[in-house]
Amino acid sequence: MKKTLRTVTAALLLGSTLLGSCTSTQTATEEADLIVYNGTVYTVNNNFDKAEAFAVKDGKIVAVGTSEEIRQKYKAKEELDAQGKAVYPGFNDAHSHFYRYGLSLQSADLVGTTSYKEVVQKVTEQRQKYPNTDWITGRGWDQNDWAVKEFPTKDTLDALFPDTPIILTRVDGHAAIVNQKALDLAGIKPTTKMVGGLVEVKNGKMTGILVDNAIDMVTAKIPEASEEEQRQALKNAQVNCFAVGLTSLADAGLDKSTADLMDAMHKSGDLQMRVYVMLNPTKPNLDYYLKNGTYKTDRLNVRSFKIYGDGALGSRGAALLKPYHDKAVHYGFLLSTEQEFRSIAAQLAKSDFQMNTHAIGDSTNRLLLDIYGEVLGGKNDKRWRIEHSQIVNPEDMVKYGKYNIVPSVQPTHATSDMYWAGDRLGNVRIKHAYPFKELLQQNGWIPLGSDFPVEHINPLYTFHAAVARQDAKNWPDGGFQMENALTREEALRGMTIWAAKAAFEENEKGSIEPGKFADFVILEEDLMTVAPDKMRNLQVFYTYLNGKQVYKK
């Protein structure tokens, strides 16, 4: 095993700065629950200091320093020899769909399918495995990965499953293919129109493709999961998240009932994952929370609303300032009216809740940045967020800094979209897409997430995409638009302390410092020094939350 360095300078070992009153000459021992020693500890504090060891008591870090200092001052019930391996604060996904991911584990997994034929095959296998469900559901297909890069039609699904409603959602969640049975149940006809949605019709007949708000008409007919199914979904999701080093995450788009269930499961011990909740902006949610205020425990933080600005680039639902390069006179669309966005911004500005808006296209980003600016009025600490900030016109970039608006981005979106995004945007606009470095420079910090299950849950994929801007096969050589790559330090901060800051939680987690929760992860190799082509495949050896082991390889 690799040994930890013993010759680091006193300043780098932090001494009294992190250890507090402890010095190497003390001989008295104090009680602790856990000591982690002989590690390469990335504290991710303000100076990005490294240490060797830290002590934990009552779920929190009480001291950080050298192995000698910590073991001389503290006597612990448990000791963990890190054997020179890298130790990081627990990873924090700043934008995910944790609950929905848990539910999706019970549906057909269509991620990575290379043709519509393969999609149908996987759906057929899923039906054979679960023959008695009222609905057939699946998620993850992407026509851009197929030889024929066009939306499919429902004909095959109608023939195979004429009496069972089916909905198969595209990878981004902004388009779906459904069969005729599902359309009938939802009352959707070729003439059906709505704001922020599309029912695709060709030659007077519905193809089965629904985009954005049209999808909701179908999902509204799917029976809600039972409480037991919801509980199991959350527990299943948690197991997988702990296995990749996640100890905190933001769940984007929940109702009060799900937040309450999470709270109850936290209190019973059935759920441990720390969750920052973005609420759906429904009338019941708004009425309750704007009256009663934010809700905060050590593991649950309900203090924001998730607003839906536009659709996704892959399904051409993102709202653009100029037409799509590969579809003349099509601009995408907003999911609500401009007045509705202004109204909810005015409501939330009077509260302590953050407004976190999904904005992909440059038109949507411009509109929301301007609305935020009008409401916020200048420098502030409201930490209102633009989720995705995917395509930003250069004229609008400075607005993030001017109004302290937080760009919450998902680096793997860049490496998933890079094969075809240029087709949608053209050679000029593509340069203004996925501009992570430029966004970072506006406020000096940027939270990173994955948007799972749209992307993979593994935060090391996020890190690799942010730093190397390459896919799983380390393509393209030299990276995609590397002028907007992040450094390793910036990427690690983005998925730890900056993700915490985006949720007003930087004083309780996100770094390995005294007084903070003892959430940490140990990897087999050092993410900060390993070759880029190895980043994605590093193994998590341990995940700890509150000083308790929740995963071991």
C-alpha cells in the first residue's frame, strides 16, 4: 500500500489552525468515537489544505492534523488506518432526482440502447419479468445514440401491447414515446394543444411522441406508488448512492408528501442520506410552505422551489434566441408564460426560499436572468439558482455575477451531448454551451451535479467530465471545448463545499473541518493525481456518514 507522507511542512499539516488546542507535546487523551489516520486527507477548507488524520465524536469532526497529533490527543473506540489512501469530504450531488431514480429502478432501463429495436426488446423482457403491472414504464432511450437519429413511433408498441398502457421516457425526461392505450387513457387526440408541450402528429395521426407538458397528461394517469413502494425506492436509491461516495444530494422537484416521507424515514433511521429539497411549484406546495417557511434538520433541508423554464436540447424543447440549426423556424418553447415566471419570482422574493429554475436554451437563460435581476435588484445572498445554465449568450454571462445568481451545472451533460449538440446549435452557438469555467468566474464558485437518472449517479463521472471533458472512452483527444474545463481543485470543491454552499449548508458540511458532520469517502487512488483516463473507474473503498460506515467495498 502507498504510505502517507511524513515530511509535509508544519503549515501544510495545519497545526493549531485545524487541530485547535491540540499540540504534539500534549500527552492527555480525550475521548472520541473514531480516529481516521495515515491518510492523504483533502480537507477542502479555504486553503485547500491536506492533512493526515482527524477525530470524530458524536457524528462531527472535532480535530484535524497529523496522525501523531490526533492519536496522541484522542483515544477512540474505533480507529481506521487509511493506509495512505486519499480521503475526501462526502460527495454532494447538487442536482439529482433521488426519489425518481429509486422508482426508476423498478422500470425498464433503456440507457445505452443503440436502436429502437433494442428498446422494444428490453421492454418485452421487462414485461416478462413483471407480467401483472397495470402499466409498463421505462426510461433512458436517446435517439441521438441510434443509427437513425429520429424519434420512434408507437406502431410496434401498439401491436405488442394493445391493452396495456406504456410510457417510455427519453433520457432527459423531456420527451416520451407512449402507445395508443396510454393516449386514450389520457384523452390525448391529434388536436390536443397546450402551453409548453407538444403532441407530435404526422399525416394527421399521432406518432406517440410527447414532449414536455404533454407527458404530464399521461403520467397523471399512472397510479401513484404505494407508501411501501416509495419507502423501498428511497432505500434502494440510498444503497446505490452510498456505494459511489454520495452522502448528500439535492432532489429537484418533489411534493410535500415525499419530503414528509423522507423526514419520517430520517427520524426512524430507515433513511440516512442528507437531502436538499427543491419543491414542485404546485399551489398546495406554495400555499403550505410560503405560510410555514423553510424546514431544516440535520438530514433534510426544504428551502427551494424548482421552476421549469424550458425543455431539453436533445428533444428540441430548449428555448433558443434563434432557430435550431437543424430545424428551420423552430425555436423550442417555454414551459410557462413569462408572466407566470415573474409572478412566482415576486412571491419567492418575499420569502427565504430559493428560486431554482431549469434553463437550457439561451433564450430561457436570458429571460430568467433578467427576471431574477429585476427581483433581486443587485448584490445579495439569496443564492437563487439557474439549474443547468447550459447555453448562455455572451451578453448575458455577466448577469450571474451582477445579481449573485448561482449557476448549477452538470458536467456530464456536456460529454453526453457533445456528439450532436453542434447539430442543434451550429458552429457559433456551440461555443457558448456548457461554459463551466466562464460561469465559475462570475461569482468565484460553482456547484456541480449529475441530474441522475438522466446521467449516471457516479460523482467520479462528474469529476472526469468537468476536468477532462471526455466521455467514458476518453474521447475526444484533448477534450471538448477545453477552454471551459475546470481544474481538479475546482471540480472537487464543486461536488463538496460549493454544492453545500448552494444549499446554505457550507457551515455544516462540504469539508473536513472541526465542527462539521463527519461525512467522508476513501478512494483506492488519489483523484487529484491519477491519470484522467482512470478517474471514472476508481473504486470507493469506504463511505462514512456522521462518522458511521455506510458502505465498504
